[in-house]
Amino acid sequence: MMNFLKAGWRKLAIINYEIDPALLLQYLPIGTELDYYQGKCYISLVGFMFLNTGLLGLPAFIRSAC
């Protein structure tokens, strides 16, 4: 079976912080709902380098020595 996407993730950074769910409700697509952890709602900001990326079995188009 062929993979749709193959890539390496490097230098991952993630920040999570609590947010008032009322601020997010207007942005939710119809039929979705927020998740809560221990009664609190969180939002995440994720940054990373996406390297050696290949789609549908094609060769990777970004290479790095990282």
C-alpha cells in the first residue's frame, strides 16, 4: 500500500494554554465540538520543520542534513 505522505518532523515546539471556550465557538465548523481536559479548554500552537517530504510515492522534494 502506498503512503499518501511521508516526511520527517524536526525541531518540534508546542505551546498549550487555557482559553475561554466562548472565544472559540464561533469558529467551529457545524457538527463539531470542543474537547475539554479536566473541565478546561486548551488551544495549541505548534511549530516544526517538515523535511524530506514526499507525496503519493514521489521522491522527497525538500532535503536537509538536519
